[in-house]
Amino acid sequence: MLRTLYRCVLRLHPPRFRNRFGDEMLSILDHAEKRAAFGLLLDCLVSLARQWILRPQFHPDLALANSPQLTSDFIPSFYTLRPFRPRATAVIQGLVLSTAVFCATCFAIRYSWIHLLHVRIPEVQFESQAMQEPRSNGRALLHNPAVPPPSAVKPAPAYPPATQAQPELPELQNPPENTAPNSGESSQEIITTAPKKAKPRPLVLSAKAMLPIPLQSYVGIYIVPGPRPLTIWIRAERDELMMEVVGGQKQVLVPVSSTKFAVYSTGNDWVEFLKDGDGTIDRLQLFRDGQEFVAGRQR
Amino acid sequence: MQDGADRFLPLSPATLHILLALAGEDLHGYGIMQDVARQSDGKYRLGPGTLYDNLQKLVEREWVQELGRRPGDDDPRRRYYCLTSLGRRVLAAETARLADVVREARSRLQIGSPRRA
């Protein structure tokens, strides 16, 4: 039993060591007294660890693999690069050093008085299946003749970069003239296509805390001119700026600068407020689905 | 001194005992183990793992040469080993170093011992 175990441990040794000394070690076990056999087994276990951990320079099998492998027609089949085996002490030192540097970095981040790393990164919110279904219905309204004329629409620059995944969105809808949001026949049709249940939105840094000017400076009604004007409502709710295109959902605007805002729920759409000579915001540019809408503010 | 053998000093106890065992005659592994135990009156015993790990190292350094099997041996698995000239020089250098250490130790112990009135 002990001999079988000893042979198993011997088999686990590196091939070179095992082929060279395995028989002799087994011979010593056979000649040793029975009461010493257990000590020899322990010695063999220690030797196993020592050969694999501390004696990598005596493992020539990989070096053999470096020699070109000859096939039957004596053509070398492949070559491998010379293996690099770091010393065990170097690996242990590297491990200790890496751990120390990692701990020091964590400590510095936690207790440093320099707070450059306290950057809030907005969370990414992906559209769920429940949100996409109503929008697929909304595709039927894509060719609504009420869309503003091409003269009021021009291609918009991509912001953020167009490489980002862009979920499908309903086109801007044009309600009847001079009607409030969610009222009238056309609005009723749009309401049925809107999602019934609003999903919970993760907390982001409030616009009020980030903007140098009060939110009320942006609040108002903005109208895209045309035969059938498009109305955009900008509201301030709970320290956040909300945009509502008439007939659509309310959308949170996340400030990028004092005049540029990203539409939170889409990620690709954005809004820019334009000021007149007095510094008062009088227009709004909405970049949505690759199109730009310019809306004047109602005074 | 000793053709640069000093740069290998000091030797580990296992290496010293193995070289010392092979200095007298060619031995196989089990013989080396028995001789090491005899040198130290049984106080220092080498296991096979330690022995062959050191033999591997000594053969690589060319202090010890492997002679192979001997037909007349009672166990055909045994291989014999002998000391090379380089190994003998290293052993001589280590012995001289140890002799200096022993002499210095004896000298200091005599100075440090309390004098009798």
C-alpha cells in the first residue's frame, strides 16, 4: 500500500527527474526498514513540491518541444519559441510586490485628500423588451404627413459618436395646432402607442447641482415652425430638466455643458439651447435620429 | 586558492556530506545515505528526495559524475556516482574554510572562558 502510494508520488515528479532517479528512489524504499517507509513517503512529497516549484531549470521537456518536429518526410512540422520560466523566487517577489502596490493604491484612493477620482459616471440603461414593443407599433406613424417639412429639418451631427448602439425610437409626432399635450384626437392615437408603465430609472446627478444657471432659464415652450408646428415642452421637475415632445414621453435631460444636454433615455439624442444677444435662451436645437429640429421659444 | 573553488562556498550540509561520502569511494544513492548517517553518528539523515535533488545539482555542476549501473550489484536499479576533480577541489576548499572556522571558534572560546585564580 505504502509502496503504491510512493510510486504515485514519484509519477507526479517532473519527467526528467522521474526518469533519472525514480528507479533508484524506489530501490531505496525497497531496501529501507518498514518503520522508515512513512518518513520516506513524506520526503518524497517534499521532493515533489521542491522539484516543481524550486527547480524549473531542470525541466528539459519544453526544450525538447523547441526542436523541430520531423514528420515522415523529414520536413519540420512546426517550431516553438524558447520558453521563459521565471525563477520561483522572482514569482513570489512579484506576487508580494503586486499585493503591496494594490493595497497602497486602495489606501490612497480611500484616504487621499485629492478627490480627482470622485467622478460620477452616469449609469448605462438598456431598453427592455417591454419598452421596445410599443415602439414597434409606433413605427406605423413614421410616415405621418404631419412631420415638419424638409426645409425645417437638416442632418444633425452625431452626438455621442455614432458607434454607440442606438435603440429604435418613435419619430417626432406633430399634434394638431395650438393644442396642449395629450389632448385632441391625434394625441389620443399617440397615447395608445406609448408605454403604459414607466420603468424605474437609476439615480443620476441632478441637473440643478451641475448647472451654473437656474433651471428656470431653460423652462418654456419651444415650437418648431412649419405648416404644422411641433411643440416641445421643457420643464423643471425635482431638480431635473425634462423634455416632452407633444404626444411623446417625458424624457430627462442630462447636462453635458451649460447649453448642451443629452437625452437620458436614448443616449444618442441631445438638445442644445441657444442664446440671443442678451444671453437669454431663445431657441432650442433638438438632434434626434440623425435629424436636427430648430425650435423657437415662446415668450 | 583552490582554482576558484571558493566562489561556491559555503556549501549546504547536504552537499558537504554527499561530497564527503563520495570522497572515499564510488557509491550508489543508498550507500551515500548510509554513509552520511555514519558520518554524523545518525544525527543527520538524508532522505532520497533530498539526496537525488542534490545529486542532480552536483551532476549539473560537474562536481559529481554518474558512473551508471554495475553488473555485479545485488540491485540492478542502482547507479553509482563518483567525485570529479572539481568536486574534490570544492570539498577541499570547504574543509579548509571549516577548519578556519573551528580554529577561530576554539580560540575565542578559550579567551572568553573565565580564568581560574
